[in-house]
Amino acid sequence: MIKSLIQSIRKLVPDFIWQIGVRWRHARNNHHRAASDRLCPKLWEVTQGNIASGPFMGLKYIQEAAGSSFLPKLTGTYEMELWPVFASIAERGASFDGVVDIGAAEGYYAIGLARMCPNACVVSYEIDSHARELQTELARRNGLSDRLQILGAADVASIEAKLTQFKRVLVVCDIEGAEKEILDPSLIPSLAVAEILVETHESKAPGIKQLLRERFSATHTIELYENRKRSAAVCPDVLRRHLSDDEAATAVWEDRGLVQHWMWMKPTNKGIEK
């Protein structure tokens, strides 16, 4: 829907005006990225390399992120729209015996959830070899290596095999549109009793939110979360006193373009204990 709307608007706007807008967005993003790079050493020193707020506060981090903005992870404000979801998970953390993170990057969620769910084995799928190396280091820094299994590319057979090992399992998924192929309970039956948090990518998989509703509405309650604009005001107070307003805004900037959605799907059936 968003992609088709952009295409419709594109047809109405003269090419030279559209190109001005594109160049302005690129210049703005380049400015933010350069500011982020400059701020990294200072913020690392201020935080001592520990996540400063949010559901994973206190986690010892690494000095690099894979495929996403680094500074918001260090501040703890990364995807802060999902804090209510993680508060719900934390309340029941000890009840999970499994976490499956599909598209785990450097392990922000995989390692954070390993700590949040102390009885869970965490299975992490990540296609990028360098990101897997970062996960290994992040787990080591936090003493969680023995509870993390790092795998490469995910496929439906492997995911189903892993899910069947657990009685109560949480699935986290961020795979740039491939959720269309992976999150299908007709191919992975164990998804019907899993709690699922998925970042959707309408631009890469048009209609994905509606498709997932059709697949899971019979077995899950579904909540939709939408990203919000960031400003210096959301930077944690413990950091603000060390940063200017511009630096605080940079520290929480996530380099996102259009509207971003996540779906939080919790099974309604009583068969969650397999």
C-alpha cells in the first residue's frame, strides 16, 4: 500500500522537484550518519559500553551494529515503541524455555532476551557471517554463550525442528520482507502456539500485514505497533546531562524512512504448553 501510494505521488510530481526531494533526504541522512560517527566515542565513554535504558538496560554491548543504527542500541531507545511488548515478556520471562530470533543481526534481541528469559535456550538465525561473529562476542561479554545457538540462513524445516523442542517459545523476526515466506503456519505448524514479534516490510512484501492477519487471526491476538519520530526528549536523562540537544537527538536517531510497523501476536489457544 505504501509503495503504491509513493508511486502514485511520484507520477503527479514533476521530475526535477522529485529529484530535489530525493537529494535532500540523502543529504539529511548523510548528515545524521556523520554526526552519529562523531558521537560514537563520546557516548561509548559516557555509557562505559553498557546499554543505558530500556528493557535491556545494563547489557554490556559491543562497538558495532549490523544493518541498523548503533547509537540507539547503546542508549537503549532502539525500537522503543516495543517497550510494552518487552515489559509483557519480562513479566513472564522465566516461563519461556525457548527464544528463536530470525534475522538476529549482531544480537541485540537475541542476547537481551537470553538475559530476560533466564531459562530459555536462544536459537539465533543470521545470514551474515560478520554479524554472527558480533553475536558470539556479545554473548561472551554477557556470560551467555552457553545458552545461545547461532545458525546461518533460516528455512522452514529448520525453524519447525527448533520450535518443536520447546514448550513455551518466543519468536522474533526481522528479515526484510522474507517474513512472507517464513511466517506461515501451514509450513511451520508450531507457529500456531508461539508468541511472535515481527517487523513487517510492506515496501518489500506488499500486503504483508493483511496476509499475516489472515494466517494468524484464528490462533492469535494481534497488536500493531508503529514507529514514532525521535527527538532529544527521548534520550535517557542519565545521558542528557553529558550531551548537547543536538547530540541527544543524534544519539536516538534510527535512520528510518517511511512508517514502520511491528506485529505482536500472542496465541489464544490453551495448547501453548505442548
